[in-house]
Amino acid sequence: MIDEISWRVGYEDAAFFRRLFKRITGMAPGACRKRFRIPDFARP
């Protein structure tokens, strides 16, 4: 998933994108996904 996102926003190297994401947000992409996950009851 993160590979596709990094490609779509213009980064060919997903590892670099993950490091940059963590540097900017202070958390890894997976941790961010878990923290801001939409609860099952709110999903369509």
C-alpha cells in the first residue's frame, strides 16, 4: 500500500518516502494508519 502511495505522489523509492514521512510527521506510515483508522462502524 505505501509503495503505491509513494509512487502516486512522485517518489520512486518507497523506502525514502517512508523515511521522509517519519521525519515530517514523527511517526511511521503504519503507526499513522493505526492511529487515524476509521472505525468499522463508520465505514460505508
